[in-house]
Amino acid sequence: MKPFPIENQTKCYHCGDACADGVVHSDNKDFCCHGCLAVFDLLKESNLCNYYSLEEKAHISPKLKNFQGRFAFLDDKDTSDKILKFNDGKLAIAIFNLPQMHCSSCVWLLENLYKLDKGVLLSRTDFLKREITIHFYPELTSIRKVVELLTTLGYEPLLNLQSIHEPELAAPHRHRIYQLAVAGFCFANIMMLSLPEYFHIANEGGEQLQRSFSFIILFLSLPTVTYAASDFFVSAWRGIKAKTLNIDFGLSLSIALTFSRSVYEIISNTGSGYLDSMSGIIFFMLIGRFFQERTHTYLNFNRNYKSFFPIAVTIKTTSGQPQSIPLPKLKIGDVLIVRSQELVPADSKCLNHEAFIDYSFVTGESDPVKIRKGEIIYAGGKQSGAAIECEVLKDVSHSYLTNLWNNESFSKEKINRETFVQKLAKHFTVVLLLISISAFIYWLPTDPARGWNALTTVLIVACPCALLLSYTFTNGAIMMQYAKAGVFLKNAGVIETMARATHLVFDKTGTITNHVLSVHFHGSELREQELALIYSMCKQSNHPLSKALAEKLSFCNAWVVDDFTEIPGKGLKAKCNGKIITIGASDFVQASQQEHDAQGAAVFIRFDDKVLGYFSFNKEYRKNLADVFNVLSKKYKLSILSGDNDGQMSNLQSIVGQKVPMFFHQSPDSKTSYIEKLKDEGEVVMMVGDGLNDSGALMKSHVGISISDDVNNFSPACDAIITGAVFSKFPNLVRLATKAQFIIKASFVLSLCYNIVGLSFAVSGTLSPVVAAILMPLSSISIILFTTVASALAGRILGLAR
């Protein structure tokens, strides 16, 4: 028989496939087609050939040799608008799912798209979700060209009906369920075929049958190793490439050793192997992982469902009256009323003649964009002029708002401090490996079977639960407790920083003050038309004093307001009925020294060149304010900042105590400077403000907390949003963060006990690998239950459950 001709086995330099249809030579390299050559030339021209050296087998074939016209549908504006997450004509943002993304070189190449297309501003990948977020300039490129570029590189986006319409959640953990099904089926059948050996019922002449069973068992073990256990090996390999030995390395090594030893014994007919144990290891480990993932998803789901942004938004009812509703109840077709400095929570259509939208949360550009009637206002935009009305076009996307909150533009300075758990995690696998090898060497001369047992069971039974699960699940459970109490955290890292805070700074107006009891005007009597103009101005603003004054004057008819401007910490200015009206602080309206001596909080009124007087406000401080400061002062340093004058200083001191420093006449800049001063002194600062005039101070503090009563005061500068109703529980809210650190350490001690007991049996070689495989997920589940129950109990003891 002639040998099979081996032809065209040359590998393509770009995609790695065999050049089955001929070889294209260029630059001393071989390519399977002109498409791969074109991609190579593109990368070479952009100095991106490092892509080929980052990782072995990193190359991806474009698959489509000719897709000209295939993406022409993206030129349709209606279709592209449904795919784009943002588009103001200057900058567009799109998010694509790329199933082909599989390694670090893929990530590297995809995050360098700006070198391949000058229209691409930046691209960021999410490897776990296989997603890429691309910011591009519509004037220089188009969504079609971006998709064609990705496809040319071999990363064709997944474009289907689901990506055009509002995406639905995919079935969670489907891949893990398939793995569990395969592992469970194979494990059950392997155990059944192993019964004759377990009970020694193989009679004479049955050796051949038993050997046949062994090969069937070997056949059943193959999908278990290659598919069900694949995630363990992939994780271990990624750790090795990153020059670290992660937890999955020990487990993968144990599976590989057990499988190799079993294959040798079966083929050499020197034993029946341990494939039953290996299948059991994989099956029970998958059960543990499945439970962990489901629990983690449950925690995240509850956080997202409760929403980071449950504070109410204002809609216009059918009767024309404004009504405050929780954000999750906002639906398509509702008419939103968005005041100055408020965030638009969902894509909406502008109903006013014009609006000025600040997209800095999305693009980083602070210049407001002028939106005309009928044009789209994208979620994340902030109204920077007078109050507007807009019709909701899409459902609120909590995940999108979360992305805005975590925008890199608003990232805080981190406190670099490695915990003892993190330090131990780095060396856990190395120590575990040394113990297993030592036990193997010790038993090998006298009892090789026991030595093999010790080698494998040590790697399996050692429970890294505290290192992997304690921090994640405790913080997840604590965040659930916070959400139940009306506190919504930006991320889990906020909890640890809260626990380390040493100095608490409180804003006064809208933070430690509550409802306005009375409003009095000091000056010449105001006419009805003047009151109506003041009302028309104040209803545009979201500041607590403006809202209080607008509520007081709600009997007036509103006028059209032009050229509205709100300067945080200063006041309002606009043109109304032909008059230039200025409302705000005394220096902002240029009040005289005599007029400046207003007691307490005051809002001055100026019409053209004449100061008419000021409104004074008698405030009610929040419930149990004295108790809150009394408890906090025992552990923390406290300060109060206020943009008002010091007319209420003596009254406030009688409530919070004489020792609490108070600073009045503070502008937003001076508040920020004070926070920076405290940080320079080595304090870990927690700032509590109203999220409006305090964004700079919230941003500069280690933990910024925005407090709100009935409006959507979302600010990317803050780390947490709390409702005003739970302010009286503030000491317990901070104490819960401290309890979380205790729970993490307690779960670590519990896990340590598991390890000591388990390893004592494992190193002796008397522990079965299957028993070890059962014990490890059970210990993981017990750690999860402990952290969840302990966190819930802590929240209940502190009285935070509502």
C-alpha cells in the first residue's frame, strides 16, 4: 500500500491552519489565503506584530474570505442606533460580543484597535464576558467599518436579533450544567462497572470480562477529563502563564496524576486504576463550583435587582402633576421631569424646545451638548440647564448605569494595603505542593500505594475556601444587607475602606438637615409676579433650598425661563420675563454687608441690579442627630462643612457637641481642599454629602457617601448612596463594615481547621481520593453558608433590615 500523500501541510503564519488551498508567500512567511496576508500586512503596518509572539496558538482565522456587503445593513441608521449605546454625533460607543476572544494576545490586539483605525478612540475588553467596548468618532469611521475591521482580524461580532433589541439574560451556568451532566453520567457508569472489583465477585474466568470493563471505564473517563474538567486545566494553565500557581493548579495536577497512573495500570494490566476516584473528584468539585457560582450570581442579582439607583425619579402624570416614583418602576412612554444637575436614567426623547446635556459621565467631555426637540438624550447625560421634560424610549439599564458609576474618569485613589489573606493566597498552592510531594516521598519506599494516595488527596482535600470564598461571599452578603437597609455601594472594596476610616466629614445642608419647617422673606414685600418669577427659577433646580422655596411658592404660575445657569455652591441665574434674575448666596448676588448678615441658611434675590432681600429657612435636623454624633465621636474624628453662614452654629453645637469642628461659608473648592488636607495628615476620610455641591469632596475622599431623600442624586464621584430615612442608623452602617472584616477572618479560621484535620489524614495516605473530593466541596459550601448566615445575623443584630 502506498503511503498516504502528505501535501500542503505548511501552516499559515497568521491563523495557524494548514494551507489546504495553496500557499501564499510574502515577507518570507507562508499564508493560507490573501485574507490572512492582508491581516498580517495590516498588523505589520501598525507595528502590532507582537500579537504573534504573545502566546502560542494565539492566531485566529478570519474564516470569512470575502464579506464585502455582508454588513451593509449597519449603514441603516435605525439599525445602527439600536446597536449603539451612545452617539452624540461626535463620539459613539458600541459594545460587541466576541466569542472568538480566548487568550491574552486576543485582548492585547483588540485593545490596540486605535492603531488600525484612526477613527477608534479606545477599546476595552471584558475577557470573562467576551465583550469589547469601542469608543469611536462617527466622522472618521462608522459602526460598519468597525465591525468589518473586527471581522477582518478574525473576531466577528455576534450580531443577531438579541443584540439589536434589548438584550436578555442568557441561561446562567449552562456550560457548567453540561459539564455536570457529562461528569455525573460517566461517574455513575464507572462506579457501576467497578462494583465487581469492589465486592471481589469476579470469579475464575472473569478476568477477561473485568479487563473489558476496565477499558470501558477508560473510555468513559475521557469525556470527563477532556470536557468536564477542562475549566480546571484552563485556569491552571493561565496561572502558569501569569507565573503564579493558582488553586486550580493543585487540583489539575491531582487529576492528571490519577488519570496517567490509571491509564498505565490498565494498559499494562498491572491494576484497575483509580478512574472511579478521578471521576468522583471531578463530579464533586463541579458540584462545589456550581454551588459557589450560583450563590455568587444570586448575590450579584439581588444587588442589581434592588438596584444601585433606587432613588426616585420625577415623572409627569396624565393630569400634568409631577409624581415621584422609584427608578425601577420607570417604563417606556413615561414623561420624565429632569431638573438641573439630574441624571437622565434611560434613553429618552427631548420634549422641550432645547436642552443642554452634560455627557461627561459617558465621554469625559464637560462641554454641554445642545439637544433640540425630538432628538435623543442618552442615558447617563446630565441636564445642565433649566428643567426639561423627555419621553422614555428604552427601559432603564442598571448595568449601564453601573458602568457609568465605575467609569475610570471617576476612579478614586486606592489605599495600597495587602491583607494577610492575600499574602497567604500567593503561597498557598506552593506550600500545598511541597506538603504533597514530601508525603509522597516519605511513603514511597515502604508503601507506594499509600504514597500515591497521599500525593493526590493532599492536593484535593486542602480547602482554600477562605482564600477564595470568604472575601467574595462575605462582601457580597454584606452588600445585600446594605441594600436591604437602603444603602447602595459602588463595589465590595468600599466595605474594607469604610472599616478603616478614621475621620468622618459631614456636609450640613441636605445631609444632616432634614425638612424645611418655615420660610420667611426679609425685605420689601414681593409682588405676585415677582413671586412667580422666583418660583419659575427655583423649580428648575435640585438643590434642597431651591426645592423648599419652589414648594413654598407652588401656588404661583410658572414662566418660561431662558439661559438658565446653576453654579454649584453659589446659586441660580437666568433670564425670565425680560429680567435677569439671580438667586443664591449673598456674595453670588452681590448683596451689601448689611444684607449679608442674615442668620442661618439664606437665599438672596436679585432682579437686574436690585437686591430685593432674602429668604431665611428654619431647618429641622435629622432624627437622632445628637445620638449619631455621640456614638461616632467615640471612635472617629468628626467635622462639619457648610456653605451657609454661621448663624446656626450655636444651635448646631448644642446638638452635636462643642468639640466637633465646624466650617461655614465653604465653597465646593474649599470643601475639597479640606478633604485633601486631612488626607495629607494621614487620615482615612469618609465624606457624607448631598451629591450636588459636594462632588469634588466626595471624589477626593477615600469613601464618598451621597445621602438622598426623594430624588435621583446619582453622582459618579460617590462610592455609596444612602436614603435619608436610614441616617439615624449611620453608626451601625459603618459598624457593619467592621463586622464584615471579622466574618472574613472567622471564616478563614474555620477553613484552617478543615485544612488541619483533612491534611492530617491525607498525609498519612489513609484518605480515599473520592472521600477527599466529597469533603472539599462540602467544606466550601459550609464556608458559604457561614458567611451568608453570619452576614445576615450581623445586619439583623445591628437593626439594619427594613
